[in-house]
Amino acid sequence: METVQDVKMNVYKFGNKTADGNSKLKNLLGGKGANLAEMSWLGIPVPAGFTITTEICTKYNEVGREETIAMIRPDVEEAIVNIENIMGSTFGDKENPLLISVRSGARVSMPGMMDTVLNLGLNDEVVEGLAKKTNNERFAWDSYRRFIQMYGGVVLGMKPESKDDIDPFEEIMEHLKDKRHIELDTEFTVQDLQDLVYDFKDAVKKRTGHDFPTDPWDQLWGAVMAVFNSWNGDRAIYYRKMHNYPSEWGTAVNVQAMVYGNMGENSGTGVCFTRDAGTGEDVFNGEYLIDAQGEDVVAGVRTPLQITKLGSERWADLAKIEEDDRRENYPSLEEKMPEIFKELDEYQTKLEDHYRDMQDMEFTIQEGKLWILQTRNGKRTGAAMVKIAIDLLKSGMINEKEALLLLEPNKLDELLHPIFDPKALKRANIIAQGLPASPGAATGQLVFFADEADKYKNTILCRIETSPEDLEGMNIAKGILTARGGMTSHAAVVARGMGKCCISGAGALKINYKGRSLRVGDKIYHEGDWISLNGSTGNIIEGKVATVQPELSGEFAEIMELSNKYSKMKVRTNADTPKDAKVARNFGAEGIGLTRTEHMFFEVDRIRAMREMILAETVKGRKHALEELLPMQRKDFEGIFEAMEGLPVTIRLLDPPLHEFVPHQLATQKELAEDMHISLQAVKNKVAELEEFNPMLGHRGCRLGNTYPEITEMQTRAIIEAALNLKERGIEAKPEIMIPLIGTYNEYLEQEKIIRNTVNEVFEEREDSIEYLVGTMMEIPRATLIADKIAERADFFSFGTNDLTQMAFGYSRDDAGKFLPVYLEKGILTADPFETLDQEGVGQLVEIGTERGRKTKPNLKIGICGEHGGEPKSVEFCYNTNLNYVSCSPFRVPIARLSAAQAQIKAS
Ligand code: ADP
Ligand code: MG
Ligand code: MG
């Protein structure tokens, strides 16, 4: 074996059981290129080719076409010669031509988001040579017309002009089919195909003003640049945004000898998975088509057949096809080409063992010879992700840490969402059956165009088939339904990647785009009608179906247990109600990191007392109103303590500016005046008085408690009395009282004094006591700088990274909508700092606060309770900063638990 080159090259060759690169070079060669090289080393038959690196793509974006070509031409010419030698044919040769494909491939797989050109190297003369060489005129001309069609679309911009238009080449083909009274592409005669080629070239000339390029080298450079350009196409950009991939990565270009699945009955093409990408079940599965090229399977134009006999039987069962009919007309590859199947089965096992993860492979059979065109770690649903990790762990292929690292924390979210209520399903009116392409439960109103997926709050996007242009709409819709295409169609693959419920290939649906309607038998459904999809069974159901919370047992529970085993950092939740607290506890929250008390004041019966308190002119008046609030607040806390029995609960004292609680409309102001027996003018005056120029930096947080100490007193009393009440009932409560918005030491001191005095008062009254903590939110930059001082008194810190971000950046979160999107668009900011913690700046404040706090009190308990607490990258940062816990919203608790474990594993 040759050793891999250490020096970076522009072009990396592969083929004939050797390669310049390998799978470790994903960043440079892209995933596809790196794996083609690796497969070549493994002795798996891949057509010979080469990869132009992602760095050349980046270079191209700087210097443009001519300079890029000048730079890589010698390498590309040499690499083409290498393919010619291996394949025994010559690029552009009229007697014995080599044809190639030009394929995109970024470091992460972005299925269908970028462009590919097949059959490159054909022109009017070469096509004759190809016909002679293969002794198959029909095949040669079919390849030629496909080439013009693809090259026209990808390189020359021959795309439909509006969404109602069809592809200009498809239009020409449809026209000819009508004229010839035929239905299928396979029914075209050689003469038809020759006519198509002529008409296609004519259409290109008319639309672009240029002749279709005849020189194979011109064709090659055109295609390479088009692939580079597709990195900055709308689809690719949207996909990158969705996944937070930076634009600097660029795409590699893979140039590869063509192999043909469309050379007749002993040829074919397909896609397969080493495990079920929807459920995770350990069964080899996939789809194939006889006499077809790769694109045909994914595009969903012809409904493909199953690879394994088992898959075929399951498919027939869903499609209600009798066994005889199945064997005769829809045979599996296993039955139709047993030898090929055996070989494919061997490779799939070998590849999964080698990569130690589920593989998604593309293959082509040319006249009885099998070629593998691609392998990658397959996209999968959240449920499949969890099952596969646990199965691989149990089989001994990977260890516990590897199993945890195989998981994408954010995808756990899919498992937490409601499923259809089994009782409701029994009554459901099933209108049609499709393939269970991506599991889940979706209910929504019908739409027929991807760009209208936001027309209603919940939509089901219904298409004959989807294409990469539909990506954004697919992401918005609650579910996806297609009439054509199999389990490996674009819709199915993309939906599984998004974890979105999808049913594909529901042949009974007759979709009418113009009429925006859907016919099944004699029933018609219109845009806006409600339907439900059961992505786990393929059932399409009329109307809405009730849902229930899923049970989180089995593999999910095992993952969570493993997460705890490998994570010393705890995960708490932000919860303001007993209900949220319970949900979070079920998800494994180990305490509450933030209870916001103000939400409790907005309920109808309370807001009145709250307003009375605010409007009171005297301390006495305020105290009177607070006395009314006390029992309600105490009850709230009892509920929360009970839900979190035995676990710590951090309660933040009143934080928002008071004007948020007073009425701003005349009618409600009048009501309040009457209620309180004061004049309307007095109410108006008070509201005006509370008006602030910049409430975010105004009279809020501990500034409230320090100007109106009776508020702090009441809240402290409610907390401690609630805890003591529970103690009487034998339930342990662990309150942690948190003072918001501290900026100076004295602010803290003043509040702490009020709190401790009140607590002692209650203890004396009740002749009992409990353990409690007093600490502070760290959310004003100044506080983080004097953290050593504050730690002299505080029992704990909790970083409020929302406010900390606001104040560190000087961005008001409520006003950032005006400029943040532009900043992200222009790359002034790479991420929204309110979503992902800004480690470079705000992160330093967290580090400083932690370091200085612990200098005074080495065991100071420190957590984070901002929105960032549930975001995997921020969780990793918190782990590396040695925080004791992160706190996040209930539904993000499992995500944070897994992220915390991953952070610890990565760090060790
Ligand atoms: P994507 O990244 O969108 O999947 P690919 O580069 O894999 O695009 O190409 C799309 C299809 O073209 C593949 O499914 C494959 O079957 C077919 N294809 C690509 N290169 C070749 C080749 N050299 N010979 C035959 N078919 C090819
Ligand atoms: Mg592919
Ligand atoms: Mg705050």
C-alpha cells in the first residue's frame, strides 16, 4: 500500500484499489470524495476518478474561473489520464470514449442541495462512438439526451421560469410523448431520442443565445465551476443556515468515470441503508430500479422496487399486493439478481463494520457488474439515532462513550413530541395508504406549494414529489405527503434528516396543482382542509387526530442513564409552574435553576392586587395589597416544591419593571380607578410616572426590592412559609432565594439583610426552620468583575446569560430584530448571541465571574439559567468553565443532559 501524501495537493486520485486520500481528509475532500478514496483502499469497486479539494472552491470564490483553471489544469489533465488508463478509454475520443460524472460533495452531506452532472464528454461525434462501442444505439442516445438535459439545467441555467412552469426539457419530452401516444421514457425510439437531442440543443440556443458546448474539456470546466457555484446557490445557503454550517467550508468536486445502470435488463441502480433510517431497526434495506440511472431512484419519478425479499414483502403488504403479483411484477433485488445481491450485502456489512455506524450507500449495476458510487453515515430520525447507538453498543461494535458521541443532542427533541392517541387512531378515517417514510404524527391544513407552507399555522405539504427547491417549505410544514417516490426519494431522505413526519409514494392521491386540490377515489380535499399523517404506518387520515405525550422508556431511558454516568455537571430546569416542573422532572431535571415569580402575578385574580400594590401611595397601602398576594404566592411555591420534592429550587425575586403590570388602555384604566375608588386621573398619573425611557436599564430587579423592601419581605415569607408547610406534610423543600440584577456589593448586602431578617422572623413565628440558600443572578457585567466580593456573602451564583448578553453587547433583545438579521446575513455576526452563547466575549464574563467567585469560596455553587442552558455548544462551554449545573426549559432537559455528557467525554 502507498502511504497517504503529507503535502496538500489540489487534486486527489482514487480507483483501482488505491487512492491519494482517505476518509480522514473529509474537510479537504468533502465527505463523498474522502469516502470514495477510503472505499478504493478497502477494495470495494468504485469507478476511478479524482477529487478537486474544497480549498480550491474557496480559492475560486476569491479569484474566479480563469485563474482557478490555470492553477489546477495540469493536475486535472494528469488525473484524467489516470482514469483513462484504469478504464481503458479516452476522454473525448470518437472510437472509445470515456464519459465522466462531475459531482459535488461538501465535508458534511447535504443531500441534493448542490449539483451533479452525469454523462459528460458527449457530443454529436462521440455519441456515435459510444453507440458503436457498446453496440447499443438506444443507450448512447438516451445518455446524450440526459446529458444535455442535466448540463442545461445545472450549468446553463435552463430551469423552469416560475413555479407553475415545468422544466423546459420535460416540456419537450411531454410534447413528444403526446405526439407519439406513449407514456414512459423507455418507450422512446432511437429516432425519438435523436429528435429530443436536436430539440434540446435548439431550446438551449434560443434561451441562452449560445450553442451547446461540444468540446468535452469546455464541458468539464463548465461543470466544475457550476458545482463550485452551487455551494452558493439558494438551496445550499438555506441548508447551511438551518444547520449552522459556515460558508467558508466550500464544496469539493468529484470527477469520476461513468458506469451505467441504463444498459438494459441486466443493469440497474439503487440506494440502500445498512439499517432502517426511520426506526433504527437492524435490517439491510433499500430500493432499486432496473435499466435506470442513479438520479431516477432519488427523483421519485419511477416508483422503485425493494432490495431485500423481506423489505419487498413488507412493502407489498402495505400496498395490498398479493404475493404472486409481487414475485412476478415487483421482485426484490435479492430474488431478481441473487449474485449481485450477495455481493452488495457483503459490502454493506463491510462498510458498516469499517465506519462503525449506519451507512447510506448508492450503487449501480452495469451489465451484471456491481459498482459502489457512494457511502456515508446515513441520516436518520431521532428515534433511529437512539436505537442505532444502543444497538451498536450492545453488539460490542462501539463503547459507551462512542455511543453517546454518535448522538446529535438536538435530535432528541423529536422523541419528546406528541404521538397520535391510540384510542383516537381506532376511530380515524383512513383515506389512503402511503409508505412510512419518516415516523411521527402530523396534523395540519393542506397546502400544495412549498413556498406556501406558512399559509396556515400547521400545514401538511402535499406534492406529487419534492425537489431540493422545496427544502424551506418542508422545514416549515408539520408533515410531508407525496404521491410518488419510495423510501429513498428526496422527500423521504430529507424528511428523515429533519425528523419530520413524511409519507411518500401514496399512489392513490391524484394531485391537482392548478386546482389546489387532492382527489382520492371520489373524494376531493382542498387547500386548507385538515388531514393527519401517521408517518410510522403510512396512514393518511381525514381531519385532526388527538395526540398524547410519548413514553420515554427503552433506549431513550438507556441513553439518559448513560448521559448521567458520564456527566458530573447537573441539569436543572427553568419552570414557573408545578406542571412545567413535573414535565422537566420526568425528563430528568435535577432541580429548578430558575423560577420567575412575576408570571404568577399576571393571572386575573392576582393582577388586581398587584396593581393595587403598585398604585398605593404609602408603605401601608402597599403592605395591604401585598398581604393579599402572599397566600397566592405561597400556594404557587408549595406546588412547585412538591413537584420537585427533595430537589433544589431556585426562586428569583420580582424582576421586571412595574409598568409591565399596569393597564395602558383607557377602558382598563377606568375599571381600575373604579375598583380602587380613586380618580381616573390618579391612575393615569401613576402610569405616566412609571413610564421609563429605557425600562430594561430602569427600575427593575433588586432595585425594586431595595426601594420597596416590603416586596422582598412578602416574597421571602411566601417561600419560607411554603417550605415549612411542606415540611409539616413530610415533604422536603430546598429553596434557594435568588436576588436579580445585582451590580454592586451593597445592593446585594441590602437585599440579603431583608431576606435573612424575614426568614428569621418566620422561623421564630413557626418555631421551626429549614435549610435555605441566598444567592444572586450574575447578569450585569459589573457584578462578574466584583464576583470575589459578592461571593463573600452569596451562597450561589447563577449566570443570567440573556441579560448578560444584552448588557455586554449593548443590544436590547427586544429591539435586536431590527439589525440582528442583517448582521447575520452580512456575516458581521456568525451566530445570534441570544441563541448561542458568545464565548469570545460574554463567555469571558462567565469565566471571570466563576474564577473570582471561587477565589473567595472554592466550593461556590455556580450555574447558568439563560436560554443558552439548553444549547449543546453553550452546554459544552459551561462544562469547560466548571459550572455545577445548566438550567434550561423543560423540553430541552434531555438535550442538555446528553450535551453535558458529550462535553465531558470530549474533554477527557
Ligand atoms: P448527491 O450528492 O446529490 O447525492 P451525487 O453526486 O451522489 O449527488 O450524484 C447523484 C446521482 O448520480 C447518484 O445517485 C449516482 O447514482 C449518480 N452518479 C454519480 N456519479 C456517477 C457515475 N460516475 N456513474 C454512474 N452514476 C453516477
Ligand atoms: Mg449521492
Ligand atoms: Mg434578567
